[in-house]
Amino acid sequence: MKVSLIVTTYNWKEALAVVLQSIIKQNTLPYEVIIADDGSREDTAALIKDYAKTFPVPLIHSWQEDDGFRLARSRNKAIAKATGDYIIIIDGDILMAKDFVASHIAAAKPNFFVQGGRVLMGYDLSEKILQEFKIPTFFTKGLRNRHNTLSCPFLSRMFSKVWNSDKSTRGCNIAFWKQDIVAINGYNEAFEGWGREDSEMVIRMLNKGIQRFYLKFSGVGFHLYHKENTRASLELNDEILNNTIENKLQWIESGLDKHL
């Protein structure tokens, strides 16, 4: 199974640098890494180019013009470039535990997509990590929802479950088969501005008959602190989400196929 790891980013090269370091330290490397860049400045491109020289797997920069928050389109462009059978998507502020990729590979099974969780880090800890990269542990100060740091196969088998809902959707840690995301035409590019693009995609997956596996105590990701995005587009985005729910949509017109 070839795994394509997609990392979203926008004008935060310092965070992207420590994320790339956490990828290098994986005990199981992905087949390739694709940076889904929603219009970052040249300094991000320079960072990626520099890392690509010695990166242990192909490091691909997928860039689009900065024209507002267009995360759905950026992800679709990166998915179109992916050559793997299986795709893991994280945000560019998610540090991965060393067994992150291996955990997702172990959880992958046909006709399922996988929703992972995250550990929230406070401001002071995040600033320290940006200056001196180190993956936190259960005992690190400055963590919220500390129990999510645990990576334990026994606990994972006990608490992971099939949960066919869009509740607790986290686009910063999600995985699916490429053929499945193609079957629903990817993310809905009608979403511009923050909010609901992940939930809407999940609803279409479920409508297509692809089940959600909610992964606990495995696939651990640590979320760097940052200010929240503006919610200005949320009312319009809720309308798009509700339309998908009410009409039981599996496919949207403005999606992945335009990039394939």
C-alpha cells in the first residue's frame, strides 16, 4: 500500500518546518509527502525546496494563488497529484508521534475512512517547540486533553469504533482511500472561508456507503497553538452543508475532477 501524506499550509513556515521534522522521524515513512499550499509567500516555497534536497521521500509542493481561504480547492489539487493508494491529510500545524503513519496504515481497511484525534498544545509550549523541536509526551507541561497523547494498541482496540456521523470531524487528521475520495469528487470547492468543508465531505462519504472509523489512542497528532480563523463565512458554509444533508448528496459539481 502506497501512502500519500498531504500537509496543508498557509504562510506559517515555522510550523511547517517542525511538521516536516516530525515526518522525517516517522518509524514508517509515507511513500510521498505533498504540501497543499493555499497561496503562501516565497519563503514557504524556499523552505520546501531546501527540505526536498535531503528529504527521505519525494516532497512535492502543490501551490495555488492566494485568493482568500480556499482550503477545499488546495486539498483537491494535492489529492490530484497524489500517486498513493491511501491518503492521509494533516494540517501544517500538526506534529506527528513517531508511529503516526504506521498507526494509520494499521487502521486502514476497505470501505472505511479514518478519523483521528489531536492533542491541543498551549501557547508557551507551542512557542518552545517552534524554537526547539521535540515531540511532547504524556508528561509534557502545557497540554490539553492529555489522554490523547497515549498510543496503545490495546486501548485503541478497546475504544476505537465505527461512528457513522460527522460529529467530532477533524480535517487536521483524517485518512481515506484515493478511490473513495475520487468517487465523491473530493472536497467541495463551493466552500470559501473557514468552516464545514470537512463535515460536508464526511457526509458525502457516508451517503456513498463508506463508513467512518473513529481512531482513539492511535495516530497521535499534536496541534500547535494559533489564533482561530474568522467565522465570517460560517453562515453561508452552513447552508452548503445543510443542502448536502437534506438532499443526501454523494457528488458535487465543483470538486476534484477538474484537477485530475
